[in-house]
Amino acid sequence: MAKTDPDSSGHALDVAQTPAAVNGPKRDWATLATAATAIVAIVAAVIYGLGAVSLGLKLWFVRDPVTPVLGQLPSSFLLVASFSYIIFPAILAGAGVYFLYHHLIKRKPSLKSINLRPFKDNKPNYIYLTILPILLAGVPAVLVLYFYYVRKNLIIGVERSWWVVFVVGLIPSVISIYLALRVLLLVKEYERKSALPRSGLHRVLAGGLRVGIAALALIPCVAFVSAAVPLPVVYLCGTTFRQVEPLGHHYQVGNLIGISGQWAYLAETTRKLKNGKPIYKGSFIAVVPLSAVQLAAVGRGGGCNDLISTGEPLNSGYYVSRKPKDKPHSPHWFILLTADANGNTSGTVALVDRYGEPHLSQTFIGHAHSRFAELTFSEAGLQTAEYQSNFIDLKGCWKWLKGISTGEQCVFVRSIGGQDVQKS
């Protein structure tokens, strides 16, 4: 039986338990570690979940399949998408809303008569639950209309229409605003009951907490605004792609979803021509192996021009336009050009009269690659040409070279020692 000693009030104390009572309850470090691990796991899951939501909405907006892509993208891409598309913009927007309410509306005497407080009788103000969701859902809808009709970089029939974006965005906006108001109410009740000192640090923390609550309310709006902004255009250049640039580079173009260690994911749209007008039928996702890509150019002004020519070179020399068979001594045009191994080209085009005197000469510079050339003339401007080792075809030259009336005369044959090199 344990010894007991009386305390000052005459009650008996168990001497064996007195040290524990004096030192306080023993802390359960295992429980604290488990709780901290759970919090970290929840925060990480929320961050990655927001990244998946932001990217999923972008794919939903252009009617692309979502699930096959999200499961294959690297986690780092979802992390970047979460912070860049939702978290940082929501925090900035929340700070703006807090500043607007606290410093402009709350302190304006003329606005105090308007019922703008978020609570009424410890219940969420229903003005916030009706007007605010409509305003927040309307922001991405207006942005879609702007991209459709002002910027004209969206395709009607491919991207979601503005009213679909409005209706789908309205529901989560109502939920997020309601949750934010409930959280704000709990914070205010805790601050009222705890009676914490109103120090500068406390005001900073309280303001930061309210900015976070405002950011929570704005997450659906920010996510749908991000979805309405098109994914960046990317040009993938490589010899195995089907489409060909004027300079002969093979490429594939689409909207860049992301790049993993071995694959590039592109959102593309099927297009067909009917009566001269494009008809867009559905979207799909192309998964391109990076081993087939020589160059990736991101942005609407991108292209494959940074690649060095590896096709058939344009030979330097003297090229003469074809003469009419019945007028072998008639005036004719000639080209004198110089081209290096990288396809950089410069030279002169001139008209030779019947006495062998040159007239109407123009200089040019340009680039030649894989039997295609872009040449900028001093008077005619930018023109396109095709070539092989023994001739140059200035497409449509009769429009800007005097005395040429047919496409056959736009073919300039390479001449060596006064003899034409026969076309193979």
C-alpha cells in the first residue's frame, strides 16, 4: 500500500504520484510526430491536387482527355502548375480583395450604411453568397469572350463557350465563398474569446490570415481564369515530322501541356477544309518522343529557322532565265549569287538587253534549305524560291520582273562556261 501524506487542506496525497503531478502531464512525442506528418501529407496532397485541377481544367477547356495525361506527367510539373496557376495568383488576388475591403470600403463613411459586412447575426451574409459568386464566375466568362472576339486566338467550336465556363464556375464559387465565410467566422470567435493583446505582430498575423481566407474564396475564379488562358504554342522540329516549312524544315505544332523525361505532350485539334473553310472536329493529345525532336520553339512566333541546313545546298554561280525558243537572242534575266555551307545566300538579279548590257538590277539576301529559299530583294521584297543543284525557280516572278510573262521563264538554269547545266 502506497504511503500518503496530508497536504495543507488535510487531503491525502499519493506520494508515489506527486512527482508526476509536480512536473505536469508527460508529452506524447509520437502523437505529435504523427500529427505533424499528417499535416505535411495533407498540405502536399492539396498542392499537388491544385496542380492537377489547374491542368485538368485547361485540358477540359479545349475538350482534350484529362486522365491519361495527368497520370503520366512528372510530379514537379504539377507542383509548378499549382503554384504558378492557382496558389500565387489566388494569394495576390486575396491580398487585393482584403486591401479593397479593409482600407477602401470599411473606412469610407459613405459606404457604412450599405450592408457589406460578411456576417449578419453570426451567419454568413447572403449578399456575399449571391452576388459574389456571380461576379467571380463572370470573370473567366468575360475573359473567354475577350479571347474569342478581341484577341481572336481561340477557335469557336473547340474551346468551351463562355456560358459553359460561367455555369460550371458558378457552383464551386458558391461553395468556396461559403467555406471562407465559415472559416472567417470561426477565426473571429476565437479572437473574441482568447482576448489576445492587440500588438503589431498580432495585427500582421490577423491580416495575413484574412488574406489566406480571401484566397480560399477566390480559388475557383483563379482556376477558371487560368483555364481560359491558352496553353503556349510549341514548334517541334525534326526530320521525322510530316509538316514542312517554306525553308524545308519538318515540324509539328501544338499547345504544350508538359515535357517529361522522354516525352512531350501536345494538345492538337483535327482540322478539315470544306468549301474553302476550315472545320474543326475534335481534339486529341499527341505524345511525341523527345528522341525525334531536334529543336523545340515555344511561343506563337516560333519556328525551326535556328536549325542549320542539312539538305541539298544551293550552289553559287551564274543562273540564266529560260528564253523563248523562237527568240534565242532576246533580252533575258540572270542571277549571280553566292551561298555558303549554312545556306546563307546573297546576290544580284538583272536584265541583259540584246547587246549584253545589264539593266534593272536588284540585290538580294536570304537563306536556302532543303530545296526551298526565302530571298529578300531590294525592290521586290520577300520572295520564295525552289531550287536544285542546277536551277532556281523564282515562284511568280512575272509579277515583279519586267518582260517575263510565264512561269517557265521564272526558272533560272545554272550556266558554267556559257553552257546550261541540264536539268536531271
